[in-house]
Amino acid sequence: MEYVIEMLNIRKEFPGIVANDNITLQVKKGEIHALLGENGAGKSTLMNVLFGLYQPEKGEIKVKGKAVKITNPNIANDLGIGMVHQHFMLVQNFTVTENIILGNEPTKAGKINIAKAAKEIEALSNQYGLSVDPYAKIEDISVGMQQRVEILKTLYRGAEILIFDEPTAALTPQEITELIEIMKRLIKEGKSIILITHKLKEIMAVCDRCTIIRKGVGIGTVTVSETNPDELASLMVGREVHFKTEKKTAEPKDAVLTIDGLVVEDARGVAAVNDLSLTVRAGEIVGIAGVDGNGQTELIEALTGLTRIKSGFIKLNESDLTKLSARKITESGVGHIPQDRHKHGLVLDYTIGENIALQTYYKEPMSKRGILNYKEIYRKAKELIAEYDVRTPSEYTQARALSGGNQQKAIIAREVDRSPELLIAAQPTRGLDVGAIEFIHRKLIEERDKGRAVLLVSLELDEVMNLSDRIAVIYEGKIVDIVNPNETNEQELGLLMAGGKREKAGETS
């Protein structure tokens, strides 16, 4: 059997942790091979070894049967290996073409020949069905489109083997469908793909084989057509996983959050939230369902004090939050799990302990008379790291050194531990594996059962259906309907999210 890639008995260590412990991965030509594992299992580390970003302590790499030493990404590129990273490596104010040719510029008489490059990129884009405008600026295009640019970057450099690291973590459902089609087309053109993921649905839809890693150790490789999501989930986490979270019927009490006639403008001065009204009561989870870009981001920013409100009001119990600062809103009893953990959730160069203290560092016992009490900060962090199963060498580790899922768990530990009266959970499980998702869903339901109000904003329809006691559908900045999850389905929700109407009107409180 000829493999295009063989990683044999790879061992990679970091201070205090063995990230890859004697792992073997063998990829056949023309297949989509999934690399499955929990957050922090060592998937990205293994692929960073293959791409030359890390050097292994032990093991051998073969490309098309020949042993190779990949000491940097340029060597990986020369061997036909390209990587599409989870967090895109793009220069925001450069055009698509400028980003793709960066470091590989075609020149004519000492000048960069942009027109020639743009033509080549357009041809590549058409060949693979990527439809990207070569002259668009990165900052002006969607996340899904930016990902296409990353794919084109690897193809422009002649990649035959493509590594996709969590490629669907930030995509809308439509963009995920498009990406799956793109991957199938790449395989038809003779490429081979390694897909790092923990989304079982995607593995079942598009992959040929799947190698599972658990806590840095290779568990084995299975043929996808001969397995099922339950088996994959238990191989990944080492126990049975429950996809549906058990919960008792909600017993909502008084209104905690009242939004009335809210108008919020986006950066262009257009009303992104347009006369929106909604109530969330104590002891219930209200899920907001909508296609990305219908005002969800602006609504969350208004509720958390990150943007100005044009008109309308927001009340928490009897307190008016409309003009308060972000800190005052937090102190009034609002917790916020942000949709972008790097932008609004963490200071990446701070330790995990410091990040966990971000909402409380200025209060006793975390500080006294303006002097930080680091002993108490790290004692509390250690306690929460254990409770929330944040996998980190220690509480002193920099936040940027953790996997995305463990960064997310640290944020959730910080916000839920304060047990706020209103918890705003925006994309709380984005980029998380099934074990972590199950844990976080349980925590959100525990908060509800303690009598807290939870506002869930998610692009994952099954998450909204699974967790919510009521679902508010947002379309063009307005709540267009409120439905009971037990009396609807994904098709009906999809229709409402696209601006359609139900045959029978439901409750609209």
C-alpha cells in the first residue's frame, strides 16, 4: 500500500506535557482522512510537526514513501504539503491577490506583476469552484471567503496534500456545505486532504478514514463507512457521550432581561438591530436562531456595553442598562461568553490564572488597596481549572498556549462561576469537541435550574433546539417569531430564518 503521508511513531514534548506520544498516521492518495480528538488531544500539534512548524523528539515522516526531514514550512511547501490554519494567516488590509502571492511574488523587471498573479488566481479559483474576487480586500470579505483565500494560497504554491485545521469552526451552515463541496472537488482533481476536526457529522459526510487521538495517544484508524457517530464519540473521549442533554421542563419566573424597541447601527450607520423586543425570564434559556449577519453580533454588543444604542431600552430586573459601561453592566449581574474568544474573551499573553481573574481582579480578596493578591488569584484559578477540566500544564501557562477548546472552558469558568443573573452565551461551543459540548450544555442548564436567565446565541441549530426553552428567530435585526422547540423542527426554523412565515402563528411575547 502506497501512502502519500506516513508519520511513524511521532513524539512531541513541551515543558510539562507530552503532546504527541508515539502517534502513527498514514494517509492514502486521493482520500479525505480525518484526524479526530478532543480539544487539546494533540491534533494540531501533530499537523504542525508535519508542516515543519515543530520538530519532533522522535519518529519518522515519509512523503510518497521517501523519508524526509521537514524543518520549516518552506520545505513542507516544496514537498507539496499546504496547511489551512484554524486562525487565518492573512493581512487584513491587503487584497486577496497580495495575500496569496506573499513571499512568492511573480516579478517583471524587478516589479511585482500583480495583473499576472491576479489572472493565475482567477484561473485557479475557477478550476476549483472557489469563486473569489482577486482584487477584494481581506477586511471586506466574509470568514468563509477568507478561508477560500487560505485554500488558494496553498494551491498557488502547488500543494498536493492539504491540511485543514478545524476548517468549519467559524463558518455558517451554508458555508460548511460549500466547503464540503470544495473538498470533494479537490479530491477529484487528485489532491489528498487531512481534516482536523471533532465534528462527527462532517466526518460521516465527507471522510474516507479517520485516525483518533486521545490525550496525545493514537487510539487507531477506522473506515468511516464501517462506523457511526456514537462509536467515534466514545473512541474520542473514552466513554459514552450523550448528544441530547437531559433537562427537566423549565419553570420560568419573573422577567430578568427586557429589551424594548432596540435599534443599534453597524459601522456603516445602517440599523443592524431594528426595533427589536424580547424578554428572558429567570429559570429559562431563550435561544436566538438566525442566519449569521442578521444583527446577532450587534445585539450582543449592545447588551454587554460594547457598542452604543441608537434608541430603545434594555432593563435587567428594574435597572436600566441602556447607557451603562461594560464594567457597570457586568457588575449589575450580566455574564458574557463572547462569540470571539480571542477578541473579547481573553488577553492571550496573560496567564490562564490572570484571565480567570479579569472580572474580579479589582475586588477583595483578589486585590487590596489596588495591590493584586496573586496568591489568591492563582488559588482560585487552580480550583476552577480543576472544576471545569481546563487542560493546561498549570495556572501559570499563557492563554495562547492552550487549545481553542480549553481557552473556551477557561472563559466559561470565569463567567459561570460568578453565577450572574443573566448569562449571555454567544457561540458557547464554537470549536469544541462533543465531550466539552456535553459539559458546557450541562453547565448552562445548571444555571437555568438555579433560577438564572440564559440568553443563548448560536449558529448551530441543533444546539439551539437542544438547549432552549423558547426559540426567538431573528431576521434583518428583528425578532420575527418565538417558537417552542418541542413544536417545531429545523425545516420550519430554516424557513423563519430566511424571512418566511409559519402557517400557524405562535406565541410572540
